[in-house]
Amino acid sequence: MIEVMHNEEIYISSIRDISSDFFSITIPMFQGQYYIPNQNDVVDISYVGKNKKYSFSTIVVKREKIKGIPLIVLKAPTKVTEIQRREFVRIETSIKVKGWIVDDEKKSLEEYLKVPSILVGNIVDLSGGGLRINISQKLNLNSKVILSFFINDEEINIMGNVVRILNEDMNRHIYGIEYECMKENIRDKIIKYIFEAMRKK
């Protein structure tokens, strides 16, 4: 999986083919919307490898279809930069959280926020890359969820995937959630809160 930045949104794509000079990706998508860059557009891409995050800029060569799948062909990057992964810093916490199970990916985050939440519990630890929640409801691995909580009196709304089931008993369930398509300004607010909490300890 790779992330493609466009208008301060993170669009998700995947690499389909790589050669020495070019590589092709699927059409980037964010909340059901596609981003289709034009030839010679510059695009910013990031990806995670071996617990490190990297980014680079490259140029769109062309659009093509292979076996009916639309792809974007890009120039191979000449320079790749490692991003400092502040999101690995994690703190224990107890923040009230409510949430929704994403059962229709065509609906936006804002549409889910308008209806009553079905998940209620606490965030038991928090990082810039994900969090763990303790709730009474049961979730499946790879379920998509939307979570809403407050830090520093500001409401934070995020979308994420259930990547770990850590504990399940009759009454409480603990799940590891990895953020998906998070805006960097939201991530920065979470990281700022984490470091402020660490300084107070």
C-alpha cells in the first residue's frame, strides 16, 4: 500500500508493476473518490517499509489499462527521503470514545457522524499511528471503524482498521486500530497531545 497526497488528503493506492525506470500504481482513492492525475503532473507519494516511512515526489508519465485495470505510470524516484516516525511513540490513557462500524464505504466520515454511534468505550493507549480501544461491542479483524473522541477539548474524528484483537471476554473487548487516510494536521494534533502528556509525567 502507498499513500498519494492531493489537496491535503491522503489517497490510497498500490503498486502493480516496477521496472528500472518506471512503476505503475492503481488509481488512488479516498472515501470512495478517485484522484486521476494528468500526464506530467507531480505527485507526492509515501510508503512504509521495515518500520520506517519514506516519501518522494515523481512525475506522471501516462495512464494505461492492463487487463481492464486502469493504472497510472510514474517515473522511478531519483531521491527517497526517510520520514521521522513520531507515530511510534505511544502512551497509556483513558479517553472516552464513541464510534461507528463502516458498512458502506461510499458514505463519508461526515455522514456517519450525523447518526447515533453504536460503539462506546475508552481509548486505553494512543499513538500517532493508531490506538487501542476497550469496548463492550464485538468487532471482526479488518473491520473498518470511525472513532470520535476529544483531546485538549477538541473533537478528533478518525477512520481506522481493526488490525489486532488483543483481549476478548464476556463483557469487554480490546482492539488495536490502525488509522486510515488520516490528514496530517489531525495526526499532528494527536502527536502534540502525546508529547504534552509525556512531559507532564
